[in-house]
Amino acid sequence: MSTTIAFEPFALTRIADFARSLSRLHQIACRQPIDDDQLDREFNAVCVSIWGYTTDDFSDALFSAADHAWLDSLDEAHARIFAAELGYDLVDDHGMLTDWWGYCWMILAEQRGLLTPENKAAARARIEEAYLAAPNVIGIVRGR
């Protein structure tokens, strides 16, 4: 017996619509070097546009061992189904989005209820603590 999964494409949040600049950066990166920080900033901009949070806004430790194992074993086909079941589309006009795994990380964090102001504040405090522990850092400038 086969199972058919049908999704209403108009009901899905099409991540590609938020990731156009990031997709262009990945295309450019095939021809010339692109700074990893630039890619990270653009990925974070996509996440903030969709979820209001980034992967820096919660700790990996908040996920269970089973969640980590599941994410580590995730392939494109299962990621696409997982995302669609939760209302997201990981495909653009050329196929799977390059950063599909990171988006699945965000979708799972949302599903687990990890995208909270409290988790964001704790994650930022850990980041600041790590920066301040560096020998040449005397302060941290916070944006917005």
C-alpha cells in the first residue's frame, strides 16, 4: 500500500521568497569567493524575516538527543516533507534551497517552542560571555 501526501501549495510559506538575496549569494559563490560572514548575515536575515529569530537565538542544548540524531540523519526528501507538514516550502525555481538544513533547524525550533524571548536573552548572554572572555575584547556594542 502506498501513501500519497498532498499539500496545498498556496498554504505553505515559501522560504525562497524570503531567500532571494541569499540564493544569489550562493550562485555568486560558485564563481568567486564569498565571505562566510556575509552568507551567515544573509541567512540570519531570512530567518528573522520568517520567524523573528535566528539559530543564534537559542541553544543547541535545548534540543533532545533524539532531535539532534534526527537532524543529523535528515536528507533533502525527508526535509521537504517535514517542512511541508509544518507549513513551509524548501524549494525554489531551481530545486531545494541551499540552506535547507538550517531552515529545518529553525522549523524544528519553532515546533519545539524554543523561539522565545527568554531563550534569546540566554543565548545572547552566552555569546557575550564568550566574547568578553577573549583577551582583546573590552566591550560589546549591541545593535537594535
